[in-house]
Amino acid sequence: MGIKKLLTKSNLLILSPLILVMVTDFVFTLIGQPPAYWKNFVFVNEANPVARYLLVWHYGWFTLISFAYGFLVLFLVLKLKRPLNIILAVFLFLAHGSASSGWMPRMVEVMTGTYPLDNFWFYSKYSYHIVVAIISGVVISKWLKIKDNSI
């Protein structure tokens, strides 16, 4: 199966929620780095040990490997047989969704200059999940309409 057959509008549409959380996790990871990181990479703020290693090495390597990882994930999800492709996609959607939501308190701090106190971190994380769920629901509904019309 050629790359054009894999990258159909329908395939990209159904994978867009996964792509959304993966890209958001990547962007939040870079935005969430403290000012000291940009002067000395050892001051990295990252829970994932692989990403942490790459960020300590250099954010350019983190970016390069992240893009390669993203393309590998898309390739695997599109090439693996069911149910393995669905299991992989759901697992990575949940993992990156959880990881990117963990950055929400830091994103609030970056935008406002104040780290959220008390329960605000909870609300910021769950607000993010609500937005991702709405986008995913709309996209999946649209994908199902396309699939229904092609039968």
C-alpha cells in the first residue's frame, strides 16, 4: 500500500484527535520549559525520561525525534491490522492526552505569570480534556458520516 493510499482524507480525519494531543504535548513541553532551560539545558522540566534525555541533549534533537516518532506512530496505526492499530491509537491518545493535560497549570503560569493554586489546576486540566473530547467527538462524527456515505 502506497503512501497516498495511507494518507487519505478519511484516515487523516480519524487520526486528527491523536495528532492533536501529540502535537499539543510536544508544543506544551517546549513552552513549559523554565527560563533557565533556555540558558542551560540541564534545567529541563519533563517527566518522560526519554523526552527529558533528548531535551537535556538539545531541544533540536527533541524536535527532530518527536517528528520522526509522530510519523512512525501514524505509519504504524495505518499499517497494523485491527485490533492492534486501534489499541495503539487509543493508548497513545490517552497517554499524550494525559501528558499534555499535565502541562495545563504551567501553561496558566506562562500566560498569567502566576501558578494556579488550590483547585484551579484541577479545573484547568479537566477543561482541557473537555475541549479535546469535543473536538474528538465532532471529528469522529464527521468521519462516520463520510464512512456512511461511502457504503
